[in-house]
Amino acid sequence: MRLKLVAVAVAALAPVVAMLAYNEVALRHQRNEEVRASAAQAARQASSEVERIVEGLHALLVSVSAMPSVRHLDVQACNEALKSVAESIPNIRTIFVVGLDGRPVCGSMAFPDGVVFSDRDYFKQTLETKDFSVGTYTQSRLSDRPVLPLAMPLLEGESIKALIVSGIRLDWLQNRITERGVAPGNAVTIADGKGTIVARVPLPEQFVGTVIPDEYQHLIHAEQPDVIEVTSQDGTVRILGYRPIALPSSPLYVSAGFSKPEAFAPIKRATLMNTLAIIGGALFAFLAAIFIGNRFILAPISRIAEVMEKWRNGQTTARTGMTGPDELDVVGATFDRLLDELDERRRQNERAEEERTLLVREMAHRVKNGFALVQAIARQTFSRANPESYHAFAERLAALAGTYDLILSGEGSAAPIRETISAALRAHIASQERIHLDGPDVVLPADIALPLSLVLHELATNATKYGSLGSEQGTVAIAWKHDDGRVRLVWTEAGGPPVSTPTKKGFGSILIERAFSSKAQAQSRSDYRPEGLVFEVVFLTGEPAAKTEVEVPIGT
């Protein structure tokens, strides 16, 4: 009831909440488009700056290739000229000329002994394309610092005479990117053709020199620039605008990522404030509804529920004591009268149960006396004339008496299934050769062993009257399987008179169907074949693994 009262207040607030949700979705969509556009623009700007730097150095190499000392490979003059050039340009470390064998000819600094550059990728690419080329992240053999090498062929006619090589200082490039600045949570990344990061903001010390993860390698050589959402290596979710190397005049991969949490932070703050305002109004409405509901509705209902709980726990004298013209008071008074009637019926049932128990005990006593009288008559009649037959008869009579005693007393204990079956059939089969048992060892609890004994006893009684146990050659095979707390038992008769399906159900058939409690989830099936009855029953043994509501089909 309290929830229903609260639901009324919720219904009043529903339009406001719906409007807030709509605004939240619309603002997020708009903000997402704005951030995507900003990421694409930032990537274009960073890529343009990189292109200008590379293009400037390209122009520098073109100018160097036009120097007479360089074109004629005048080593002394070339060294002095290139040294002068390198000192005036802060974004390069060295500039030198390399022969076709990869050995340095002249340069802006002294060369280590035996240094060779013919194995470098940019060297091979320039020789192959006869054009200006940008290499990949390289540890310089001259300065032992990371650089981004550039190379241009020194042509004489159509043939390459030598190569002019320089390299962008990656620390200088990193400083240029850092000076541009990025907002908190955003990032700018520059990588070479192999995906090695040559500059990054922020955390350059952590990422420069590392390779972009494989899942994003395809972006480096993508056909077109684009904007995507990614989770960066630093764990931040970003909207990433990227410019691939495949674009014309784009020597490096450039990406600009905008932190999604930072970009949506203003919207989240506004939503939080609106939500808090709605929650405040809702709390006030809820408190008002709860106060009124508690006073006039919930308190009387709680009183009735309390009495019901006490009654369930055995306090049968508990009553609401409610009187008055109010509707709930009328309900309480009616409930009290109902409890009075139930209490009287309970006392009547207890008296009836005592009488039934007494009658059952009397019946059990008389049955025992009857079996004892039959045994005494049999002993007086033929115990001396045929002791062997009397002894067999007495054993079967005692087994039958034990079975009836178990049925009438309703008592039992856990027992192995094989012993339960043998005990139930002992009174009906003189020779154990006529019964075949096959199955694993299974211990049955008392509430399963007793109904199983009843069912087997009834089956054996019917087999003695109409089936295989009524003839000298008849047999009964009982097989069972145990799987996941469930027992499947099959009773198969053979060697008796022909069997036909009964036209109506007797008490025995009803007993077989209803002997097990609902907890056992028993299912049975009878197949009246001409050669003998085949009865199948499946039931739970009460083990934890068998606690399932799924029905297991029988007869399969």
C-alpha cells in the first residue's frame, strides 16, 4: 500500500523526469557532434603544422643540393657549408651527404669510424624512388638521439650521385606540440609509417618510442580521415580525429583525441543539479504521502498483518480488536470473526485426528492378532505333517505381517533401495530365483522408502492375483538407475498369464499413483503388455543435486 501511495507521487513527477531525460539525450547528441567536429579540426591543424615542418626541411634539402660544394662533393667546403646550415636551423641535429655505398662523404659534424647508412629504410626508399622521403623513428648513429630522418637524392641528370640526409629532432618536435597545449584529458599523437609514436601530448616520456596498439594500426594507412571513439593506452575514453599517412602530402600519422568524460562534464553537472532538484521535490511529496498513508491506511493494515503473522506462528488467541465505522476497521472485525471460526475448526480437527490415530492403532493391533491366529491355526494343522511347507508358509506370513505393520504404523527410516524392495516382496515370493534385482546402491530417506514399499507391495499383490507371480514359472525383474538425485525404477513381469489393460481403476491403481508426496515429484507409467506388466516410476531421492523444477519424461 505504501508503494501505491508513492506511485501516485511518482506519476505526478513522471512528466518532469521525461522532459529531463529528453533534454539529456538531445544535449548529449549535440555535444557529441560538436566534439567530433573539434577533434577532426584539431587533427587537421596538427597535421598541417607537421606538413609545414616537413615541407620546410624539404625546401632546405633542395637548397643544400644546389650548393656547389655539395654538388661537386668538395669534402672540405661541403663540411663547412653544411655545418653553417645545421647551426642556423634549430629543428635538425645534422645534415650530411652519403654516397651510394652508404658511407658518409661530408657533413655538419665528424663521423664515427666505419659508420654506414646503407641499411637504413629511408636510404633504400630514396634510392628506389629517386625522390624525397621521410623515414621512421630512428636512433641517430651520429648524435645517439632519436630523430625522424629525411633524405633527398642528389641527382646528376637522371642518375643518383649521392643522398642528402638530415633528421628532425624529436625533442624539438615534442616541444612544438607541447607549446600548442591541450585541454585536460585531451591528447595529440604523431606517429611514423610503422606506427611508432614520435611525439605525444601528454605523457611523452611514457609513449614516445612505443608502437601504437595493433587494434589501431589500420588507422595509420587508412584511405580517408575520420573520427572514432576509442579507449587510449592511458585508459581514457576519447573521441579521436585522425589523419592517415595515405593522404597526399601527409608524411606522418596525426591524431587528436578529446576526452569524452571532460567533454561531457558540463552536461553531467547540469543533469546532476536538475536531478537533485527533482529528488528534493520527490522526497517532499513522498514524505507527505507516507505520513498520510501511515496514519490512516498503513497502520490498520499493519495491525491486521501482525495478527496474521502471530496466528501463523501459533498464537491462535491473537486478534485485531478493531471496531468502528471505518472500512479498514470493518475488515479487522470481520477478520477476527474468521479467526474465531478457524480456531474452532482446528480444535475439531485435533479431536478427529486423535480418534483416527486411535482407530489406526486398534486396526494394527487386530491385524497383528489376525496374522498370529492364522499362524497358530497353520501350525496346529500341518506343522507336524509337513514341517518344511509350514516353515515356508510361516516365513511368508511373517513378512506379510511386517509389511502391513509398516503400512499401518506409518513409521520408517532411511534404508537401501535393494533392502526396501526385498522386504516388500518377501511375503509374495517363496523362491528368490523368481525375482531379479539390478541397480546401484541408493539410500532412500524414510519419506521415500515407505511409499516405495507401498507401491511395490501393491504391484506384488496384483502380480500374485493376476500376473506373473500367480504361476510357477513367472518372474519379476526390477531394475533402477540413479542419476543426479533422481531414481528411475522399472518393474517388468514375465512368464505369467496374458495381461490386458483393466477397464477401470481400483484402489490399488490409485494408491500407486498417489503414494509419493509432492516433494518426490514422482511420475509413473503402466504398460499392460500381453507377456506381462511393465511399470515405470521416476522420483526424487531428496538429494540437493535433485532440487529442480524441470520434469524428466519417463518411458524414454
